[in-house]
Amino acid sequence: MEKLFLTVACGDYDRTKPLQDDSVEPEGIKLNYIPMQSEEIFWRMGHYREFDVSEMSLSNHITMLGRGDSPFVGIPIFPSRFFRHSSVYYNVASGIKKPEEFKGKKVGTPEYAMTAAVWIRGFFNDDYGVRAQDMKWFLGGQEEAGRKERVKLELPPEIRVQSIPEDKTLNAMLESGEIDALISARSPSGLTNGSEKVKRLFPNYKEVEIDYYKRTKIFPIMHILVIRKDVYDRHPWVARSQPPCARIFNPLHDRTRAFEKAFESGGNFCAELYG
């Protein structure tokens, strides 16, 4: 029987190498695996439906489901899971020393709805009493100007959000003090280049994230795998064919491996968490 040909766009993860090199194949499916950066995958899949199957921002997927217009079927395979306490940055002149001092501050993020920002707002609220409406949000490109929100949002009026000028970047505004802080899945160049003006809110993030897991038992999901609905409608068995591959896609499929190697997408403390 001829196999169904499907194009899959997903990150270049260590745990998906068997799918990329065809050493493991889903039953009845021939995969054309295209390794790409997540931002490009989300934009091309979300706007143009370019792939049959792809990695997708969990928050974007949930937003589309909530609006009732999602063109995708999600399956419980999570290519990326990541603790996000390491992803909060501030300008040293802002007066910020602890999470509670984010109240009243100008906070930048590439997209309000990006999954990393959703998780961070969650633990800010739950653990430190800082609500989303306690901050003023600035959206735009982090290192390159002009980034736009992937999913149209209808936010409550108490959430204050504005786009930054088209010719500015969040990193430059953080270093200059135009914004007080930054929440992002990627470290700003100001930090990686050694600027004394930019610091992590949680310099001991490893210990903070271990404590977070021990308290909550949550290993945050960043990305999910989705199938285009039109593909699913024609071939509903495709979703059922995926579970044999779930052990490859899922960062937690193999506890032994978690002890041996840090996963690129967030299993960096698995030995301490699960030991």
C-alpha cells in the first residue's frame, strides 16, 4: 500500500532526529521533515497553511480554538517544554529588584500572546501577586524592527498594550531605558553581549525553576503538534498514526535520557526534578 506523503515543519531537535533521517517512520506515512526556526513555522503555518503538520505555539493554538476558527487539529505531542523564569529581564536603572516591583512598569514582549509570556504572566500572578493589568505592555521586534502579533487578540480594556515604533526594537528600548523590562523566549542581545544595563530578574533561575516544579508539578508546555483540518478530514487516521512517534516528539518520553543529556527545549533540570 502506498504511504501518505506529509510535510512536517518542526524544530531541529535532538529527539526528532530519527524522524528527520527516516530511521523511524510513522505507520502508513512518509514524512518530509523540514527543520525550521519556530517563529517562521508559526507565521507560515498560521497565515498560509503551508505544511500538512507542524509545530505550533500552544497559546496561539488555544487562542484560535477559543475563537472557534482554528484551522488545525492539535495532538498531545509537545516538541518544546521550557521553564521560563530565566526569560525575564530588566534595566538596572528601572528600580526593579524583585517581581513585585514590576507593578506600574513598562514591559516589552515580542507578542502579548506568545506562550512564554503567557506562562510568565501566570507565575507573576500566582506567585508574586502581579497581574497583567498592573503593567503597561509594549509589543514589537526584539532584535529586528517590525514584528507583528501572529494572532489577533481582543483583550480586556484594563490590559494596556501598544506597539512600539516601526523603526525601534525592544532590545534597544530596554538598554536605553525606554522600557523597564522585557519578557521573551530568547535572551536579548544586550544581555548576551555583556551590557551592564540589562540583567536577569532571576539570576539563580535554576533553583527558582526547580522549586517551581516541586511546588506545582508543572513542566510548562510551549509548543504542540497540529495537523491541518483539511488533511485530518481526508485522512483522520493520521492523528491515530502519530502516537508511535510521540515518544520521539515528547521531551519527557525517556527518563533515562533526561538524566544523560539536557534537552534543547527545556529539560535542562530533569535530573534534579525527576531524580
